[in-house]
Amino acid sequence: MSSAPTFSRRQFLAGAGVLGAGVAGGAHHLWSRDLPFPAACAVRRVRVPGPAGWAGKCLLFVSDIHYGNYFGPAEAGALNALVQAERPDGVLLGGDLAEKPETELGGFFAHWDPGCPTLYAPGNHDMDNRRESPVEQQARTHGLVMLNNAVAHWNGLTLIGLPSALRSRQRLSLLHRPGFKLVLAHEPDTWDWTNEPDLFQLAGHTHGGQVRVFGRPVELPPLGRKYPLGRFSRPGGGELLVSAGVGCSGIHARVNCPPEICRLDFV
């Protein structure tokens, strides 16, 4: 039996145009085309157990902006407006802030003013083989709290940021501490690398597939194939939230997978 063919997102969209032309009026039953950011951007609300001092507070998780890939100053301004409208206590940037490690981010930071602290753990598109890439340097210069194998304590909440596992070694020993831990780790499949019970990992990387057909992603990246999108839990505790992200990788399109921001409401 021959194996099923595989397609890239770009190949699928090319084929989708042929199918749409050949099946009169029927293509919309197979998929719906979601416009890239900011159109169709959703805010997914997630209830998160946390320290008592955080009850009633919220953090926004924003991942995979990919600034420089069909995402420029206008989109940065729209993102900032969406974030401000939610009135968060803080923003967590979950990696792939930029399309390339050398992307110039002046246009992004000219519009970034959420009115609260921004914490950032770099993704694979942000990093290279240097100790600190130009993207990371710009993030630090513009006041982002860098969480690259680092821990931050914020009013009783422990936040741990790990770098992209595809670009750097992660100090998993940072996770071995008592109490609830909110972890920024870009690639979702790294959730299997630890069994800490009080850990809530926030990940992106997959874009939810960016193009989904019959509920399944057409293409997924390394370390993003087991947990492509949504909320996951395991016996004994520990949770993972995988966001579809904001931007696009490669093609400037989303199909059945709209961009999203995750709002973490602490209870």
C-alpha cells in the first residue's frame, strides 16, 4: 500500500485554488480561509490556578509574531491596541518575536507600549549561534525582561523562561523547585522532558499548523508534532497550553486556524 502524500502549506494552497475552481460552490465546505493578523484575531480566555495574590489578575500570552514576515509597524500598532484593550497585568512573549535573528525591530518597538511589564523567552527564529542575537539584544535594550534560562519572581508567582530547544541547551534544572511554576518554553513537545506536577507550560512554535484541513494541520515543525494546539494535562498534574500564535511563517495565510492571543485569568 502506498503511503499518503504530504504537502507543504504552500503546495496545499496552490492545490486549493485548483479545487476551488473545479468544484463549483463546494470548496467552502472543505475549509474556510481565515485572514492573517489583525483580521480574525481571537482572544482565547484560559483559567489558570495560581498563587493567592494573583487571583483576579491576568497575563497575556503572545507568541510567534514573526516581525518582518508580512508583519510590520502597522501590525505592531494593531497588536499593541489589542493588548491594551485587555488591560493585562503583564505580557508574556513566547518566542519568534522576529522572522530572523538579525531582523531590525525598531518599527515594532516604536509601537509597543502595553502599559505593563513584558517578559520574553526567545524562539528558534530569534536565535543564532551567537551568545545573544541582534533580536535578543534589541529586546533587552527596549526594556523587555529577558527569560533565557532564567527565573523571575513576581508577587509570589514564579516564571521560568527557557530558550528554543532547537537553538540552545535548556537548563531544565531550573524547573526543579517547589510550588506553582509558569514556564515559557517555545517548542511544545519539550513538555515531555519534565514531569514536574505544579508546572504550567506556555508554548507556540506550531502556529496550530497555520493551515488545517478537517481539523488536522497540513504541516508541523520539529518539536511541535505531538502537541500542535490547545490545552493538555497529564495524570499527577502539569499542564501545557499551545497557542496558534499571531503571525505567519512562510506563506501569508491562515486556513481554519485564526491568529490568537491567550488571556490567562488567574483563579
